[in-house]
Amino acid sequence: MYFSKSLFSSAATILAGTAFLLTGCASAEKKLGRGIVNITEPLRLGELQYSYEQTYLYDGPSVASTRGFIHGLNRTIARTAVGAYEIVTFPIPSDPYIKPVGPVYPDSFKPGPTDSSTITTDRMLGFDGQDVAPFIPGSRFTIFGE
């Protein structure tokens, strides 16, 4: 059976248009973002550190270096594989496959914004949460209340 190129291209266009209308932009963006975060897990090693830390706290140091490491390694590989799958299939809507959805960090580390002049502009102007007039005796007025 012979199909013309125009029939194939029009069918592909209709299929792509239908997929675009059915998926919506927000879910595709979220899924692509989740995929990128998950595929970079081997660089961050958050699952590995988190599993090691939690095993150390709950089961003790004797099993943290074995069971915690293996569990963290398995979670890292799974998160990376799911990230690759979500990047490839991001136009097709679906629920997250791995919980938590965002990046995983150990409980002992909570990342914050980087310290740069772009983000912390008030510090570059002299406002850094310290006393406003420390040279005046009895002055305890602060910009950011304590």
C-alpha cells in the first residue's frame, strides 16, 4: 500500500496539533522541569546523601555505609532514569513518578539563594540587618526586626 508524502505530513500535523491541544502548556513545562531536575541527580547526589543520613540516624552507623549507600545509589539511578523518560515524553501529560517531585537534599543541608550582588542588592547598599546607628548609645533600632 502506497501513502503519499502529503497524506503522511497532514496526518502528522493533525496528530501533533491534537497532542498540543490536549496536553496544555503548564503540565508539559512542569514535566520537562521535573525531568531536567531528575536527570541531574548524579551531579547533585542528594538521594545518596539523604539515604545515607537517614539510615545513619534511624538504623545506626554500622549499616549506614552499606544499606544507606546501596539504597541511595538505587534511588539515584531510578531518579535519573525517570528524568530521562520525562524529558522524552514531556508533551504527554502524566503524574510524577517519583515523590518528592523536587530535588532531594539531606536534612542537614537546606540550599538558599546564592549570595551575589544581583540577588542581595540591599547588602550592597549598606542594609544588611545590622544596627542602623550603632555609634549612638542606646540605639537598638534594626532594619529587620529581631
